[in-house]
Amino acid sequence: MAPHAYSIMIAKLRETSSQFVVGSSDRLLGRSRSSVKMMDKLHAGTKHSIQLGDAPEILSDVFLWNKMFRRDFWDSAVGTIPENVLYEDQETTARAYVRATAFDVIQDTVYHWRIRSDGSSITQNKNSIRDLADRLRVVDSVSALLMSEAGSDVLLAWFTRVLGSDLVPYYEVVPHAGPDYWDALHSGLARIISSMQCLDSEFLATVLKNIGPHEQTLCTLAAQGARGDFESVLCYRTENGTGFEVQIRDNTFFARLDYLDALTTSHPQRMLEIHSAALMPASHVRCDGWSNDGSLLLSGHLYVLGLDSEAFPGDLSVRVTGPTRDLPGIEVSRVQDPHLDMLGNDAYASHAAAGFTCRVCLDHVGETTPGSIEVVVTLAIAHEVVERRHVLNLPPRSLDHNPADRTLRQPIVTDITFDAEREEFSVGVRVPRTLVKDLATFDVALATARNTVRPTSAITTGQDGRRFTFALKQTVWGRQAAAPLSGTYTLRYGTGLKLPDQLSKPVMTMWGLSAILPLEHGFQHAVVSAVQAPSGALAVRIMPPLQPEERGTYNQRRLRDEYAGKAAYRALTDAVLFESFAGKSCTDSPRALSDALHARSPAVPIFWSISDFSVEYPDYAVPVLRGSREWFTRLKTSGTVVNNNSFPAYFQKSEGQRYVQTWHGTPLKKLARHAPTRYLSASYRRRMEREALMWDVMIAQNGFAADVLADAFGYGGDVLTLGYPRNDTLATEDRVSRAQQIRRDLGISPNKIVVLYAPTWRDNVKDASRRHALVAHLDFGRARESLGSEHVFLLRGHHNVAGGSATRVGANLIDVSMYPEVNDLILASDLLVTDYSSIAFDYCVTDKPMYFLVPDLSEYRDEIRGFYLNWEAEAPGPLCVDTDELCDAIRSASGSRAKTYGHFKSTYAALDDGAAALRVTEAIWPAEQVSR
């Protein structure tokens, strides 16, 4: 409960004499609190002594923990709470709502709902058939209650919630579920829809129009029992997003869904009628400062997702509520803003025409009086009104003013400038003299969870100013990159000896700067945009240098549609397009083949797909940015494409084009069709099976991998087992000298013992953003104490895992998750600690010892993923259950003496002799058929 929650609710009941009171709530994840959109909407204003018919939407606030009841009302109208069933509070609160003659809704947050980051709570487990059965049971009981005691408006709100949100999470489980789960969902939805049809002939149609068109389609298909089509729609949403195109005909909104024609289940029309409740508006308003005549300058946008803003502009108006009174009518100018398409997230419509500007006269506001205004933006279109409210803080009259100017208590950013010729930008910061005695000790950095960019120079300006210059060109691990890793960086500061990082405090923006942000500059190797974060801090977005007409989901969809056609592209060329891990690196077997092909046939045009210019690419190759028009052209017209993973879902091999699939390792853990369905999306399975039908050649490290990969992906074509090209560098004559250079680049002295720790990812472990999180069972501190300071640990997270800082993170510990080439780390290390990663099949080429830290072996084998091998019998090193056992094994040097090591290498890496790339290159591109 929030502090003072009970006293607030008691005071309200005493004030109004209502039967119960409903407070708001937010979410608590770790130490972070966040608002809930639904709660913000339901509790936007205070309502006294209302009944359910006055606000039927309050039914969505189904929780008991944010309510307080009068005991006599509870005993007479609410009664007992259902037992031995999940969602027990929904029927209980429904009885309270429908039977109360007066209840209150307040804005105060009275409860913090803690969300378990590991997804282990009962109600987070939507894949449980018990959870689904209890949810349907509650829907039935509440529906029966409301149909007997409530009016049509309440029933409309209830069933809209059930079909539009409550049951939707269960849809996502279906591809991973067995027939019992599907049968329960099918019969439950059929029963719900049948009960609605009994109410009124038009009631069901009205409810369906109130929910999103995808949800309309899914619930209809589920009720009909059409599981195949149901899963096809889910895959479409995964690959294309949950948006949809909106059109207006005869003042009626329709959603156009591309996939309806492909369904085998009959559907009445390709266009689904939707009500305004199913529309998704997007808006933003900002203060741009003051004009010379004293008017406040505002700009912003308001549009409906999926509805083209130029074809359907509507009537836009702005209303402003001041501190003491509403302001008179405001003249609004519509403006073109291409950035709305570049930065927006709507693939189905352009909103470049949705921008607006206006002037607001605020004569009653003093020269420097702080305060705020409420700006209400309204879009009237097709007899419907979309309205959005924004509360804005008033900027000071003087743009160089900052509230902290007189007594500056924290650093503030004053300006940012760009230097196109030098490919750098600089940031000016004012520093409180109370913070540091010597300005030279004040430092800043641009930080994300994955990367930190430090200034290349810093100078003192004036009595309290520092200017920091950031170069796009980066040197990391001794390697040159033309730009930092793409992302949104926050400017953070530090004082003294500690360098600032992602945990340091952010630097706020000055009023004068925030009034002109965002500022954007397109460099040759990156687009840099300075923006103000919601916290008020300066954020710097570093993006790939796509052209304006290539940026944003709308422009990307246009390019995808163009790619799907044939008329816009030339015939196939003799070029080869290489890609590795979705363009995040130029490594692995594709790089080995690229190098070998160029060395033998330098006249062959070679292109490399890169996600941004932080990726190091071969100097002989032409880089093409993923998502650029050039990239789509090369994807369509290159005579051969080579990948170690998969292309996007829309990829379709051109006629006559050749697709070489190298994959990225010999699998120990089951994958694709062999893997349990619970953690593997249906979209991924279908995409890989679809792609496998387009492969012309698959490369495997050994016969075992050839058989397993082919069967897992349903591939029946040619397989080359001539050794793994990516492992050539592990068997070359210069590997010792290369290892020494790599150690120098990592800052490791020659006398250290280097332990490479490379755990694989866990399908069932995700962070707060639902990305796969690092699982590291190795206690580095304990290992350092046990093994001694001569041991240095390299932490290498799997490429599927979020995070990775590319920095030294502790004594004798270096996070190398962002290091581009894993084979360098293999060479630089003296021994490997892993678990179920395919790296073991590569590391054995070196004959260096391997150890396996596997405390969750039984769980991973039997519940999470499953193995192709009997790992207890075949692992080429000791299996350890904890750090202590691992350290004992390392001290006894048992890794390379394991009886299975020699057999393991001869079985899985016998062909990795340093010349695999040459053999594979000759097989795929015979010298006599390729121009040198």
C-alpha cells in the first residue's frame, strides 16, 4: 500500500458517505515505479457518489487492493470472495460496482502493484491451462451477474474489455500449447459469443467494432475453432506489428487487414468496420519559447495511427486552460513535418501532414512566473472527435534563464554544436562550483546499457563552463569503427577519479536549449539527434545514416512493398551479399568465405550487410546499411546471398538467386522443429522453415550437424561438410602471435591466465523489457579469491542476450560481450568455462582445456530446451555444479585430460584444419566458373 492510502480513502468515505472508494495504482518493478495507462485514464478525474451506469468503464478496475468498503455494504451486497480460483477479485468487485448506489473514484495512487521480473507469479503464467480455465470461469460468472443486474452500457463495456484485452494474452500462448488448451479457449469463446448473441441481434457486432481489428479476427477464428488461420494471424502480427491501415468510407472507419484474403476460413470482407474506441491516436505538444510580442509558441502533432494524415486531415483545434481561466480561441496552422514519418512507429500511413503550430497569448502570466498550462488538442474527423490533453510547464521569458541559475545546484547542458567536416559534436555544460573545486575533475560520458562513449577532448570555458567534444570515430579493443553503436545515449557526469557510466547521474538541459530541441545533424556515418529525455536530461540518439525517405517504419514498409515487386529491380548480378547476425557483425563463417573468395577472385563484387557503422567491415567490400534502398536492391539482385542466421520475414529469394546458409555452430541444444514450442515463437519456426526451402547450400561443421540441422529446419538440399570456415583462424600458423596481440588490445599482461566464460542464453530468463537476460552462474569474486589474482576472466554473453558494456567491470573481470570476433577471445584465452553453448565444438580445435558450469543441467535438459547429446557422457571436460567445484577442477587441470576430449574433437572438429574456407569456396564458387 502507498503511504497514507488508508487515511486518504477513509477521509473520502467520511466526506461523501459513499459505500466504497476506488483509488488508483501504479506498477513497481524492482525499485522503479511506472504509471499504468489504464489507471491514468480511469482515474483522470475525481468522481463522487456515482453509480456504475455513470462510468461503465470503471469495470476495468477489477482489483480489490485499491478499494475500501463500508462494512455494512460489504456484508449486504458483496459478501464472500470466491476461493480456490484465480482472478477471485473480479466477481467480487463486479458485485460491488453493480449493486452500489454511490461510490467514489479518486486520483490518488493508493497501491503499488509489484511485478515479478522473472514472470513467476500465478497470473503471469498464461500458458497454464488452469489459469485459462479460471479466467473463463470468472468471465462466465461476471457475465451472468451483469446480464441479470446491469444495463446495456455496462454490458457493452464489460464484453469489450473481455474480448479486447482480458483474453488477448491467452491468444499468444496458442502456438506453444497442446490441444487441451486450444479446446478450452475455443469452447470458452464460442460460449461467450453465444451469450452475447442472445442479448441482441446487433450487440455482438457492436462489441466487435469496439475492439481492435486483429482482436476481432482472432476471437472470431477461435470461436470457430480455426486454429491454423488463428496461428497464421498471430505470425503476421509478430512479423508486421499490431498496427493496421485505417480508411474512411461514408463517415465510417474501416480497418484494412492484408492477411484476410489468405485465410482459409471464410471471412465476410477484407475491410472490418471499427468504432472510434478502436482507434489509436498519437499526439505530442511542446513549448517552443516566446515570440517578440510575448505570445507563447506551441508546436506538435495529433494523428490516428493507420489513417493517412494528408488524405484524411480532419479539423484540428487547440484549446488552452491557463492557471486562472480558459483562454480564447487559438488560430492553428497546419505544417508539414517529415520527421513524423522518420521517427514514428506507424507502418501503414504517412503523418508528415499532421504537424501544427500556434501562438497563445498569456498576458496574465508574469514575466518570470513559473507555472503550467493544459493544452487540449482535438481532431474532428468523420463525425468523431479525438481529443488529447497535455500539461506543459511554462518556459521562462528569457531563453538563457534556468530555474537553477541563481543557485546552480546541478550541472546543466547549455548548447550542442555539430562539426560535419570533423564528424564530431560538442556539448557545453555549466558546472556548480559547489560540486567540484577543480573544473578539470568534472567529466561526462554518453551511456546506454550496452555502450559508453567518452569525449575525445574537454576544455574549460569561463568560470563554470566545460565543453566536451565527442567524435563519431571510435577505437574499441584496438579496432576502428566509423561510428558508435546505434542507440539513445544519456549524457551522464562524474567527478573525481571515477569515470561516468550508465549508473552515473544525468546532466539536465537548460531551458534555452530545451526550447530548440531536437537538434539533428546527418553525418556521413551516422545521424545524431540531441533530444530532451522525459526526465529533463540531455539524450543523444545515434542512428544509422539512412536517407530521410528510408527512415521510420512507414518508409521501411514502402521499401518492403517495393522489394516484394519485381519491376523496380534489375536482373541478377554476379555480386555476393554477405550477412552475419542480422548485420550486427562481419564475422563467423560468412566472413571467412568472404575473405577466401576475395583473395582468390578479387574481381567478384562483394557487399556486406551492416546494421550501422559501428560494425567493422572488410576494406575490400562495399558496406550496405540494412534497411537502405541500396540494401534492398542488393538483397534482390545479388546472384548469391550468404547468411549465418536468417533474413527478415519478408525475404523472398529471387528467381535464379543462390542462397548459402552457413548457420552459426554445431548445436548441442535442440532448435527449430526439435525444440519445445513453449519458448520458441511460431513466427520464428515458420520463418526458418520457409527460409530453409530457399537454401541452395548448407554448410555444416560435421556429419552430425549436417543431419541435425537439416532435419530441424526441414531442409532437403545440398550440405557441405568440408570443415567450418569460421574456425580456420583457430588452426593457422600465426595463431600464437595473434593471441598475444589480442591480449595487448584487451589490456591483459602476458603472465596472466585468461579464463573465457561464455554461457549460452536461457529461453525462460528475460529482463524487465522482455529481452533475454544474461545468466552467469560463475561467482567471479569467489573464483578470484580461490584461483588467485593471476587469473583474468573474460565474460562473453551470448549474442541473443541484452546488455553488455564493452568495459572492464571489476577487478580481473572484463566484459567482452560486445567484442566483435569470438575467435579472437578463444585464441587469447587459456581455458574455457561454458555450459551448453556451441562454442565447445569450436574451442576443441585449440586443444585447450574446457570446463562446464552447469548447475541447471537437469532443468535445461528436461524442461527448457533439451539436448541432442548425452552431455554427462560426452562433454569434453568436467561438469561442475558451482563455482567452488569449478575452481577445484581448474586447479587440478582436469579440463584437457578428460577422457572424452579426444573423441569429442575427432567426432565434431576433425575437418577444422585451417583450410575449410578454401575448400568451401571452391565448392560454391569453382575457380573455372568465376572471373578472377
